[in-house]
Amino acid sequence: MSPLDAPKQPKYYSGVRPGMNDSDRIAPDCAGLNFFEIDHQFQSLLPLYLTQDELNHFSPHFDAMGEVAGGRLNDLAMQADKNEPVLHPRDRFGRDIDWIDYHPAYREMEKIAWGDFQMAAMAHRPGALGWPEVTPAPIKYAFQYMFAQSEFGILCPLSVSETSAYHFEWADDPKLKEMFWEGLTSLDFDNRLTGTQFMTEKAAGSDVGEATLTAVPDGDAWKLYGEKWFCSHADADVALLLARPEGAAAGTKGLGLFAMPRRLEDGSRNSYRIVRLKEKLGTKSMASGEIIFDGAKAYAVGDVENGIKQMLRQVNLSRLSHGVRAAGMMRRCLNEALSVARYRRQFGEPVVNKPLMQGQLLDMILPTEQALTAVFYAASAMRRADAGDEAGKKALRIATPLLKMMACRDNVPVATASMETRGGLGYIEEWVNARLVRDAQIGLLWEGTTNMNALDVITRAVGKEHAEEALLNDVTGWLDAAEGCPGQLRSRLKQTVSRAIDFARAVAADKGNERHCRQAAAGLYHAQTAALMAAEGAVIGAAGGDARRLLIARLVLDRRLAPQDPLKLDESPFEAEAAELLLSDTPVSLDQATALLQR
């Protein structure tokens, strides 16, 4: 008998189908699936946020990305995670010419992102993937969302390359644009430049004003002296960084923005060294290091006295990208958990039928779908802002830190719950769950912690810029236009959104009440996403599609916004019946959703 043939089962497998061996009892994962095809909620939202022409053109490319993400990219990500970059600090002659070796899997992932799908250039140049115009934000982030389901680490270099290019548009400096923008936005993989941003110093993490990296004038350029402490994508072709011009004021007001090339115009190495790479918990495929600057040549970008404001524009773009990546990772975590729960049998039936497992899966479904809606809303606000719409700019201003704060925060328990669903195998590095848990943590740290983003939402976006007004108008408009949304749910959602905004304003007005900023920001996020999901579900359902987002909206109200008594039995039949529908692949009709919402 071949070793691959199923052996005869021992007696303790009484009731198991004939020919089944121990390995057959192991639940499958999502490797090999098309991540676009299986993501029905993502597909259902595309017609709401894309034009018909965009949908027709990009759907085949979304399908191609889904196939790559579930197939080759998934394999490469596993390899790159286990074969970390290696720093060579000197060459064989003892010269301080450091370079980083990457595993071939990482290089192939670069080719997929920058070359095959032109993801770093599509928001800057017409022609990416055959689209005759610059690619709109919802499409750009749709590709990042699918890519992140297999590989998180390389999306950092991709995002900072793409966002760094904006500085050379905003600065309107022909020389710098030719030096850097042309390469950063190249559609030709072999002629591209990569970018990064360096902000963190030993004494300057969240408090960037403590930075000590010094910039000294040198003709039409500057020389940099000092250190940066956490430099992701350490060997990028050009780094955007904050430094303090010699003699400038203390604090953030004294910081300027500079572009530092890795190589000078004559091809020689610039005067800085990568002294070591960080040994990180996650994102192991991507090199983060510590850098010492010893007179490195750099160029001022824009007004040297306005550096922090310029850099924060890129930080906000990076925050949005982080939220997108967290949304993608949560989708992968949810799909992995469903794959296990529907396959694995205990006590005679699939574990997905067990009430406790259904509750755990609902705890994953809600934040996953909330994040997807928040991504599309923020991306649509960016599209409007790019077109010059002032309300779109305000909406983007508040939607970005809300998404970053909550999606990255939710990603951690969702990844953990997915690992727990798989059981002990989820802790084993041969499976994707362990990497998802490790990589999820970085979303809490990069581009501002949860506390920093909460402060940004409440004290600045609400307290100073009144951006919540645009959010209120958008959400109200969506609900009013969604004719299929049941009136009672619509009224409850409007009331909840109004209460969340009133609370955020009250906290913002109380200057010494920072301790409630996280609570207020979370309330805004939950109210916003619940209202938008209800509108989405109603519109999709009225068109004959899956209206399940109506049920999810109600669950967000019940589980994430309503008071909970831990010592009281929940006697409402709604949640149990909603779970049965949400855990099935069968679409939920508008009539079904409406009837259940009346319970």
C-alpha cells in the first residue's frame, strides 16, 4: 500500500467515515483560495463606491489580485517571514558600506506589488493597469486590502514609497520632483525608486518635538548629524525625515522636512550608516533599523520652518493605509476561523453550530465588517477631497484617525480569536495564525498609538477643526437615501450618531478631560460604521443582493454601543437568529433582514 493511501482506522474512530485518517481531521486553511472570490461583502460594496466604468475595468484585476493573494503571495509571505533580512555592515575591505540582503521571496513580493499591480504608482500617474486616469483612492486601497490578507510587512515600504511622492508634488520644486518623484511614481519596475519616512528618535517617539537630529546648511543642500532610532525600510532610495536646522527653535516648530537620498548624484553612498536591524516581534520580512548620520547630504522640502505640518500630511496618509491593512488582516483572520469552525467536528457536529463558537465568530464579524465600511468611507472621502471638495476634506480628516485607531485596535483581539478557533495548531508557525497575531500588534504602534489617535480625533479634528460636522452630514445623507432601511432602525441610528457627536464635542470642550478621549472616539467610530453599514445593507438588499449588513449594524448597536449587564441573561432572540444567518454563505434578503430586525 502507498504511504499516501488511508490506513485502516482504529476502533476509537467509531462513526468516522471509512477511509478517513488522522490528518483528514485537521481543518483546512484558506491557502489556495481566491481571496476576491470568497469575499462576498467586499464584492457587494464595490458598486456602491466605484463607477460602473471603474468596476468593469478593475474587476478582472481584483480577481487576479485575489488569486495571487491566496496563492503565490501567501506562499512567499510565509517564506519571507522565516528568512529575515540580513545587514552586512562592511564590505570585505573594511569599508562602512552597509547593505541589506533580502530573501528571494521578498524580492518576488516586491515585483508583485510594484511591478505586476503597479500599486505604488497608481495614485500618481495615469496608465496603471491600463486605466487612462490616475487611479481613485477606493481602488488603490482595495488592492492594499487584498494584498494585506497575505502579507503585511512589505506594505510598509509600498505605502511610504507611495506617500513620500506626495511631498514632491506639494513642495512644487522642479529639481526635487525630477530627482525623486519621477522614480517613486515610475510604472516601470526596473526604474523605480523606493521611499520611506524616518521620525522616531531615542527621546522622540510620540513627542516628536524632542528630536535632536541636526541639519547644517551646505550650499544648496544640508548635512545631517545625529541618529534615528526606528527606521522601517531602512535602505530605501530616499528617506523623508524631520531634522532641526542649526539654531532653530526647540519643539515641533523648529523642525524642518528633508529628503535624503541613499546614493549621491555621482553614485557614491551618502554619509550615513545602518548600524543594526531591529529584531522585531512581527513584520519580519521588512527591514527596520537604527541609523547614524555623519554629514549625510539632504535637501529641504518646502518651507524649512514648516516641517512638522508637511510631515503630518504624510503621516495621515500612512494612518489610512494602516487602517486598510488592519481591515484586510481581519478579513483573513475571520476567513481562517470560519474555515475551521465549519469543518471541525466535536461531539457529533461542526463547532460552528455551538452557541459559544457562534458568539466568538460574531465578535470577529462585527469589527471586520466595520473596518471594511470605514475603509470605503475614508477612501470615498479622499476621492472627494482630491477633487477639491471641502466637505470631503473634513470627512477625511476625522475618518482617517478613527479608522486607524479602531481597526488597528480591533485587529489584535480578532487575530487572537482566530488563533484560538484553530486551537493548538494556531500557535504553530507553520500556520498563518501565529504571524497574523504577531503582525497585528504593530498597527497599535506605527503612526501613533491608540491614545495618540484618540487625542487627534477629539482634541483636534473635533475640538479645533469641527470635522465631525461633515461626518454627521454624510451619515445622515446615507441613511436618508437608503429607502430600504427600516424606519425604527434608521431612527435609532440617527439618535446614536447624534449622541456620539454630542459626547465627542463635550469631551473636546473640556480641555482637562483627556481620559475620555478614547471612549468618545470609539463611540464615534461605532456609531458611524453602524449607520453606514445599515445604509449599505439596505441599498444592496433593495437591489436584490445580500442585506446582511443591516443585521450587523443592529448588532454593533447592541453589542458595542448599548449598556451591558454581565449578570443578566439576554432573552432577545435577535442575536441567535442573526448569528445563524450571518454564519451562512446564503445571502440574506431585504425581507428576511427587515423581519428579523422587528424582533
